Amino acid sequence: MKSRRFWAIYGLVLLASTLVRHQLAGTAHPGPGQQVATLAAIGGTAGDHVEMVYRDLRPPGKPDAPVLVLVHGSPVASVALDRLMHALAADFRLIVPDLPGMGRSEWRVPDYSVAAHARYVEELLEQLRVPKAQVVGYSMGGGVVIEMAGRTPELVASLTLISGLGVQERELFGDYTLNHAIHGAQLAGLWALDNLTPHFGLLDWFPLNVSFARNFYDTDQRPLRGLLAGWNGPTLIVHGLEDGLVPLSAAREHARLVPQSELLLMPGGGHGMIFGAEVNAIAARLGEFVREVESGRAATRATAPADRITASLPVADPQANAPWTGERRVVMLVLLVVATLVSEDLTCIAAGLLVATGKLTFGPAAVACFTGIFVGDLLLVLAGRWLGHGVLKRWPLRGRVSPEAVARAEQWFSQRGAWVILASRFMPGTRLPTYVAAGILRMPWTKFTLWFALACALWTPLLVGVAAVVGDVALGWLQAWAHISVWLVVIGLVVWMGAKIGVQAATWRGRRLLLGRWRRLTRWEFWPRWAVYPPVVVYCVWLALRHRGATLFTAVNPGIGAGGGLVGESKSEILRSLAGAGEAIAEWTLVPGGEVEVRWAQVRTFVETHGWPVVLKPDVGERGSGVVIARDESAARAALVGEPGGLIAQRYVPGVEYGIFYVRMPGTEHGEIFAVTDKRMVALTGDGRSSVETLILADDRAVCMGRFFLEQFSARLDEVPAAGARVTLTELGTHCRGAVFLDGGALITPALFKEVERVSRAFDGFYFGRYDVRTESAEALQRGEFNVIELNGLTSEATSIYDPKHSVWYGWRVLCRQWRLAFEIGAANRARGARVWTTAEVLALLKNPTS
């Protein structure tokens, strides 16, 4: 019911956003000094019109000043040319449009290609009664002015390209079909983001939008070579030696095709030199060039040197079908090596496509991929050797490789030896844990390096070769069906996704895992923080402005270090500050980092007093990370090895667990219990026939975290519990580890409040946070009988919001109220002299919370 309600609300908001955007897209939005021209729509039906914004800047006292048309690139609009305009405005009449689909012109037009843009600019000049103009194109605008020079040479007095694109063979991969497919995939992604997100037009102002993607998808650069070769007028080509978007070779090819052209190369200039210090030199030479054209001194094809005319005669690019050479080849091979560290398979496929297009030969491409993959494999092994199991808690393996997967790989090594390395290269999902396990187990270096090399040598050429063969066929198909290539790409992605889902849905296990994934997607309690918190962050920005303090919340708990409990607070320091609460605090001791035997002796002494089991958890940590309920010596030793830093050993408190969120305004007599969370541990009941795996997947709640539980219980999946036997899946009251959070507000009683108030008053400087407590029963909690096992400060949540009965709107309301109280308490403490952390201190803490 709630899922349907959510999607209904989402649909209504999306509809409203679409209507607003449709209204905005139908009109231009001129800024100061801009005018609007109504032009016939290119590619639309008869009678359709497009509104284009432009600037017409005339120098004072110079009515006959030469006319320059400045055409911007994509995705920026004419604002990108402001510095160039400022440098030229005193001497020339400047006509500077925002091309349709960009900037302040109408956003939705039928055709975004450079050819359509050229016709719009020509029509604008006709309306302004400009018979002839000198045209300047920056970046993508270079394609527009080349089209103008080729279509209406009588309208163009001269042609200037600044970092201008032109011939197809020097754009991206150099092949129209492949480039078109890439632009199509880009367009599909941006279209989905643009049309499936209710943004009310905000994304339309973001540069990387559908207009930007359509501009390149609609454009066919292949005719530009012939247009340049046929242009006879004066030409200036300005290009940066360090341009990373339009290669220098493109500018040189343009200059070859136009023998009368002047090629001005800017030392150190990149593609954005139009925004930098080089713009003054560019404007100075451009101004001189315009005067040369006006006076008839500029070179034309008729006056070009004979040797340059001869060099320009071949119409085809002499390097169009040749493999990349020199620096370009080296750079691409290095990029392939580096890219394998991000995604091996995608990099090998990309290398195969480059082989298919003739840009790279098979040998160097395969060697580059082999090198990157082999180095990445060795880095995984070295990380395992140097860091042991601690590598699983560090980036980039944190969250990608589970301890259970590594444990399975260790078992495989003991059974099959080095053959596991070879097999893992061809078995999806096993490579990372296998190679990390090889390092942790400190396998013989020389022997296993040879196995790594053999596995890479078999895998890499195979994948690159298959991609090259299949890619050659695919490119042929795309070329034959170029006019619908974007839909071919979309259909291919849909088929690929359908095949993946179909294969998984072919089994009961796969269908249950798909169901679990769907429920995690549609039930907001499972959403990641980045999906839940944006509205709360916006509200906090407003609170910061209202209270005149962006970090005011850090004063909420002066008694808790690390910004009042923002991140990285010490659990032992907090428990020590609660000592005045007496027996309400579960017994604990700090186990500092150091030698395992020394730490084990301290844990053993604690166990001798309080007995097994014992809870071991990092002194600095969150969301249940690293918490272990050790029931014997081996489990305790494993926890000490897995966490070399400071640990807390705490008496295990049996019973049920609750979260009690407490707040109190400074100076008031009493606080309040803001929320109570009833934490339910997920447990299954055996039937004497079903395995643990089947029980997990069949349970409506456990299946929501099916993959997590299957990994956690990987060693017991085939076990068949007896009828009535209880299988506990979660022992910790942490949502991300499977616990169910229910709203326990009905459990609040005067007795419970009195005891929570007493405990809180024992902690000087505490006003805001959540206690995690254990007690015998709900009735015992209502009587105020509980043991505190942990207290979290500022960033703790009123986790009762994750009760499945609550909607995300309810959650947002509670979280916003919670942060409003944090700011108000922080303001009150600031007035009482409490320290507010600076922004720099907060950023440093977030960057290194354990410092």
C-alpha cells in the first residue's frame, strides 16, 4: 500500500515537473542586453517557430564597423565568449547568439545539429539585414561556421576557428558510427535522468543535459571535410598546443585542407583558453585578421602558395584509416593500463573495439590490458600480505569483498592450491576474494606470481580478441543502421538487462533474490543515506542561515568530543562520562591496540569476572561495524586480530534491545524522550526439511537482505535445522545487519523517563543523543529497568522512523525536527560559552574521523 502511495505521489510530482518544464521550454529567457528573434524551426513541421536570444553590440561612433558573428560551443552558451566580446567590442559590431537549445534561447527544438544551428544564424543575419559578416566559431561553434561557409559562402567574408571541431576523423574514436553510438548512449542516459527526475527545470540549466547530448548526436561531421576543402575565403585557425578535447592534429588537418589559412598555435593553451589569459592575444590577432580581410590583404585560395594547394588536394584524411601512432598511441595504451584498475572487463572490451576500428593493433592493446590486470592482481595480493584481514575495511575493497568470501577462498586454497587462481579468473565474483586470500595466507611469492601471469595471459587476449571480432561485426551493423543507432543501443541495453534478470528469474532462488532487491528498492527503510538525506540537508542549510552558524550543531553536546558526536567519537570516553549512572551502565573495559597476546590477557581477565559471551567492538566505529559477540577464546582472538586498534570489551547483556533518543534544552529542568525504537532480531524456525538457505529466502523479512544473510551464513547454508529449532540471523540491534526497527513510542512511561533523565544528568555536557539499551522485556523497560550498552551523540538517529508502517515523508519530518533541535540546543550552548567547531575543523574531522 505504501509503495503504491509513494509511486502515485512520485508520478504526480513528475507530472507537475513536466508541465512546468514544458511551459519554460516553449519560450526564450533573455538576459540584460539580449534580444529575441523568432525563426523558422529547422526540422519541424511547417509553421513551427523557434525563439533565439542574441546580443547585437555596436561600438559607439562607428556605424560602419565590420560585423563579427561569434558562435559559442557546447554545452556553454554565449556567456563563454564574454571576455572575447569585451576585448573586441570597441572596434567591431558583434552579433552573439545563444544557439537554440542552449543558454537563454528556447530549449526544445527539433534539430540540434551544427547544420541546423548554421541555418538559424543565417536567418538571424537576414532579419538583421546583415549582407555579409566575418564568422568566428569556438569549439562546437567551429562546426556551425564551417557549415555556414559551405552553405552560404556569399554571406561569409572570413572564417575563424578557435579550438574548433571539424573533420570527423579527429573526433573521439574518429569513426562516425562508433562516435554516434557513444553519443546515443550518452543521450539515453541523460534523457532518462532529465525526464524521470522531477526537477522542475533545474537540470535544464545544468550544462550536461539533453540539449548538450542532442547537439552531438544530431550532428554529422562527415560533410565538414568537403566543406573546408571547398572554402575559398580568408581563414584563421587558432588552437592551443595543450588542447585535450579537440586534438592539435585536427587543427593541422583543417589548415591542410584550407591552403590559404593561417594556423596560430597558442603555447600552453588548452581547450578553455578562451576563458584564460590567452584571450587577449587571441582577440588582438583576430582584430588584425578582420582588418586584413576588410582591406583585401588577407589570403584567399586564389593567392595561396602553390605547395600548400598541392598538399591540400587529397580529399580523404591521410591518417583516417591508419592506426594511432606516436604520443596518441602511447597515451591511449597508458589509459588502457590505468583503466583496468577500474574495470578490467570493460577496458578489454574497449580495447577490442579500438582494434576493430583500426586505431590500435591487437598486440599492443592486449599487452596494455595484460599489464594493467597483472599489476592490479599483484596489488590485491600485496594488500592482503601487508594488511591482513584489515584490508577488507579499507578503500577500495571496503564493502566489495566480504570476510566470508575471503574465508571461502582460503578454504579453496587449502583444498585445490594454485589451480584456484587460474579458475577464479574465469569465474565471476571469485577473483577479488581469491587474490586477497592469497595475500593473507602469504602464499609462496614466486610460484603464485607465475600463476597470476598465466591466468592473465589466458584471459586478456581472449576477451580483447572476442571484443575485436564482435565489435567489428557490431560496427558494421551500426553503420548500416546509423539512422536508428541510438535505438539499437537502447534495445541492446534492454535486452542485456532482460537477459540478466531472466537468467536469475529462471530459478526459485533467483526469483526470491530479485524480490528482495525489489523490496529494498521500494521500501525506503532500506534506501542508502544519499537517497534519504538530501531534503534534510537542504533543511539544515536553512537552519544554518537562520541561526547564523553553519557548524552550530557541533555545540550540541559539549561533553562529547568530535563535534558533539558528529563522527569518530570515542565510545570509551562516553561510557566513562556515564560512570555516575552506576549499575545502569553495562560493565566494560578498554582494550588498547597492541600485541594480540597482551590484549587477550586483558580480555581473559574481564571474562573471568563477567563470563562468556563478551561483546568486542571498536572504540571508534558506527553502524555495528566490527562488533563481535565472542562466545569462546577462538572467537575473541579472531576479533582482536581483525581489529588491531582500540577495542571495548563489554559484558553481554541478554534480553531485548531498544534505542532511546533523549533531548534536553540547556537550562531546563527536564528533558524529553524524543523517540523509542523497538529492535527486533530476525530469527527463523526450522521445519526439519528446509535448509538454512531455503529458510532465509522463504522468509518475507529475511529475503529483503537475502544476499547479506546468505554471505553471513555461507558455512551453514546446507544445514537442515530440526523442526521447531530456532535459527537466529541477527544478534545486534543494527538495521544494516538485519534488525527490524519498530516504533516503540507507546512504551514510554513516567518510570522509564525518570530513569533516562537520571542517567542523562549523570553525564555533564550531554543534551542530545540515543541510548542503545538492553532489558529483560518490554515490561521491564517500562519500569525503567535497563542496561546502557552504548550512547551515540549528534549524528545518531531516532531510528523508530524505519518502522515499516512509517512513510518516507514521516521520516523526513522527524529527521528535520531532530536537526532543528540540534541547532536550537547548539545555539543555547553557544550562548552559555560552549565552543562551536569551525568549518575547517569539521571538514578535517570528516576527512579523518579517527585522528
